[in-house]
Amino acid sequence: MKLVRWDPLQEFVALSNRLNRTINDPFTQRTEDSFGAWAPPVDILERQDHLVIRAEVPGIRKEDMEVWIENGVLTLHGERKEEKDVKDQSAHLMERVYGSFTRSFSLPTTVDATKVTATYKDGVLEVMVPKVETAKPKSVEIKVA
């Protein structure tokens, strides 16, 4: 792994550049290309009997998210809607990204797609994908001959 030195001054330069662009051309709309596509960060953990997939989706209502499995692919889809009161005000800086996202993950054949569950708490969507019985590790007793 290559070590990269963090330069805090570079963060201020990038912020200054964004602010200058906003001041110089306030009517330009920010596009996804300028800041990157909106996709929530995800952690995937493997436990002894299941997989855990956690996605950070703060500010999104449960009704605005979907989770489905099709052909061995788990898909998370949702939409963060822009707050209506912001449109009526004069915003000085808008860094939060709004719109829909989709994240898809190929599942191993060792999981039981029929028993997947999803919970949403404190801005984190957690999907539990249980493994099939044959995929779970089993202890084998050694007998004396």
C-alpha cells in the first residue's frame, strides 16, 4: 500500500476554488460530475453464519429505500430528497448531494437469499444475509482408532 501524505493546506485550496467558482458564477448548477456521484458508503462484514451489509444513508426515509435480490445480486436503491425550505432561501453553500442512488453487490452461492432481512436505524441500513447450512463451518470430532 502506498502511503500518501495528507496536506491540510490542500483542503483549504480546494475549498477556496469551489467558493471562487460559486461567487464568480452563482447561476451555475452543481452537477454530479463536479463532486462525484451520490452513493452511500457501505461496509460488508462476514460472520460465522451470515453476511452483514451496512450502508450509511442519513436523511433518507425508510419509505424512500428499497432492497431486493435478483439473480444472485443484492441491490440497494434509494433517494435523498432536497429539502423544500432551502429552495425558497438564498443558500451560500450546498455540499450535500440529493437524488437517487443504486448500489449492487454480487452474493456468493453460500447464502440463502430467501431469508434476507433489512433494518434501518439511526441513518444506517443494515442487511443481514444468512448463509446456507452447508456453508457454515462444522467441527469434526476426531476418534481414536
